Amino acid sequence: MPGFSRADEPPRRGQVTARLSVAQWAAIPDAARPRLDPHDLTIGIVHLGLGAFHRAHQAVYTQRAMSETGDNTWAICGVTQRSRAVLDDLAPQDGLYTVVERGQADRFHVVAALGDVLFAPEHHAALVERIAAVSTHVVTLTVTEKGYRHDPVTRRLDVGNAEIQADAAGRPPRTVVGQVVRGLQARYRATGAPMTVVSCDNLNNNGATLQGLVEQFCALLPAAEQPVASWISQHVTFPSTVVDRIVPATTAVDRGEVAEYLGLDDEATVVTEPFSQWVIEDRFAAPRPSWELAGAILTDDVALYEAMKLRLLNGSHSALAYLGLLAGYGQVADFVALDVVATYIKALMDVEVRATLVQPAGFDVELYQEQLLQRFANPGLQHRLAQIAMDGSLKLPPRLVGTVVDLRTGGHRPRLTALAIAAWMRFVSARIDDAGRQLAVDDPATVRIAGVLQGAAEPSTVVDRLLGMPEIFGGLGDDVEFRRLLVDALDRLTRFGAVATLRAEVDGLS
């Protein structure tokens, strides 16, 4: 396989004496062994952000596409951005890893789609060369919203950021937008071959957003480098996408079960659910894998699917995260097991969120909602509420605030959605659960929120201060009725706790 150097590793666990690798290919159980020749792969994709989600999602689709067509020219060069731990786990395994699907019956399968792994801070030259290579046709990204270094409201690049400025000035690129542009610039100079760049992050209109950030970065380049912007506009496309698969953090127990099943140690195991969705705007400037043969949906209109996913799945997830953490729960499935919680989430989707959505042709929204409730209740996933709660200031606008704006425009009272937002307000203001235990807030706006809330104690003051953050709530601070709903919900959460507040809310629905 290209890009990997073999390393002898000591046994890590129990009676397992060998580590998953190409050398152990024949030892992989037949049911889990990929239908690929690991010695005959050509890299056709560069992926930025080699986290567990990509390895459980796009990499799986890509392997299936190669298996279906017999075209092994779509192996992935995965680029980890912040930590070389992924590289350290995968390199001794020749890029192989196991995906565990937790469902009614657990399934194990090995993925061999990774042809190389790079650590961006150390391998910046190799990264740029990979994007420029004649065999590479697609760049994909899963770097989280923070990774784009932009204002999510205006969708403008943070051009004053020192990292962005340094990348534009010519240092080896450290920001993902800088990496994309420098790679495309090298491609322009080398062959001029067209390229497709595909964002797979939860951003509104993610393709157009990334294209705009690339254009803004190009504008920072010295005059002599400006021609690349024109070439990009003519030869590079940025399709929008919707991605959906729940991928919780892997535990030592998960790795132990994989070792028992394979008879091989796997330090790069990822855990996920049976459900998976990938909707891709059919706008490619260059060849691509046959992802549709692997179950992806190619469409001319991603926006309708995007709204469905962001508001029904992600909006419900955020509601569960903040209410569940306040109630003292750690896992999604444990919290949803409470009848009152499942009833609230179903009502949130049925009564409020669906009123703001346009259903894509042929899309069964009722089945999708049933699937969501089943996925939330899946005890095998061990999906942590704290993982979902991260970066709430960035997630709230597309997941919950947009629903409120559309409901208010239609003259509706967003009582159920307001409760979810009030739970976030209590989470970031009180930072304790209903039993008085400390809660950890992980958010890029933590310092700003603390400054905004300084001296605020009463629910009405907390609501007014936070509603005054336009980057989260836009103009909703002037909506008297929405403010009243928030103050009422935050007051009840403060006095009675999350579960009692949910019970009263659900009783009021009947």
C-alpha cells in the first residue's frame, strides 16, 4: 500500500499476539475482510480531518464503491490536523481499521480504503503534493465548523486571524482553507487538471460556504499569486453535502471486543450505528467514485435534505444534550429511555420542526422521524451527551434558532424549541446540573459568554444578555413573545429541574 511504513508492535491486550495489518490479511475473518486488494490501491482522494466520523462514513462509502466497481483508484490519503495520534494508531496497521456497527446484532468489518495517513503540521509538503498529484481528483473535509475559521453568520473568513495571515503570507499552511488553496495552487502550476472539493461538515450550504472562504483566502495572496483564483473559479467545484451517522467515542471495551472477534489488536477501531446517509450535490469537475452504488444520494438540490437533517436530527440531539446533562445523564440512550423525554422529542419534531420544512420528493419524513427515535434509543452506541453539547454557540443557529425564526415568521409559538434553547442557556450560565454537580462547557465562545453573563443571576437577565448575542440569535432579541417563552422555561428549569419541567411540558400537550 502506498504511503505506509511497516512497524513491529508489541502485543497490547490480553492474549492477542498480532496487530491488524496487511501482513495479517488472511487472518481477518471472511465476514469482515474487505473485497479489495490492499496491494493494488491508487490514491484518488485527499481527506482533511481524519477523525472517527470520516472513517465510519465517507471512507466506508468509498470502500463500498471500489468493491462494487472493482476500480481501486479511489484510495484515500487521510490528513489528521491537530494530533498525530490517529497516524500513530493507523500507520502500524497499514491504514486498516475496524468499524463496529452497534445494532440489534453487532457487525464488524475492516476498512482498507486508506492508502496513506499524514499529520498536517509535519507533512505539509506531502499534503500539498497529494492534492496536486495527477491521480487525485477529489478533496473532502470533516474538520468541524471551528476548523473553517470563519464567522458562521456572515460566512466570512476571519482574515484578521494570525494563522490565516501567516498561511496567506507563504508559510507551510496550517489552516484547512490555507491547505486547500495551497494544494490547488500547486495543482494549477503542475497540471491545471480540474478538481472537486467536498465539504462534509455540518455547515449551512457547506459547499458554497467553503467556496466563498477559498475565494476570500485567495484575495489575501500577493498579486503575483492572484491568477490561481481565476483558475479555481473555472476548474474547481464545491458541491454541498449532507452527512448523517452517529459516531460516539471509542472505548477500551470496544477495542477489546474487536480484538476478541478478529483475533488481532486494532488501536484504530471506530464505533457507529447501522444507519448512514450521504446526500451529495451532483456537481463534480473531475472524476469521482461511484458513491451512489454504495448508497449515497446524488441530487441537484441538497438544501431540503440539509434542513431535514439539521433541524430534525441535530436539533433534537442538541435538545437532548442540554436537557440530559442538566438532568444528570451521561448517555443519549439512557436519557431517551425516560418516557417523558421520548414524548417531548417526538412532539418537538412533529409539532414545531416539521412545520418549518419542505419535504424532498420521495422522502418519507415520518419514517425518518421513527428512525431517529430508534437511533437515539440504541443502547449499544454509548453516545455521550457531552460530545453533542460541545460548541453550542456554533450549533444552535442552524439546529434550533432557524426553527424559531421560521415559526415566528409564520405566527407560531415555539414553546418546545424555546425549552431546548433555555436548557442551553442554563447549561452555559449555571454550569451545574440539577443535583449541583459541575458541568464542563466546551465552546469557542466560552470567554465571550462569561463576559456577557457577568453579574447575571435572574432568568430574565440571563435571557436578555444571551439574546443580545446576534451571532447566535440574530434579531430574535426584539421578539417579545419568544423572550417570554425563554424566561418562563429558564425559570422552570432553574426551580424544578429538567425532568420535572419536561413532564409538565408533555402533560400540557394532551
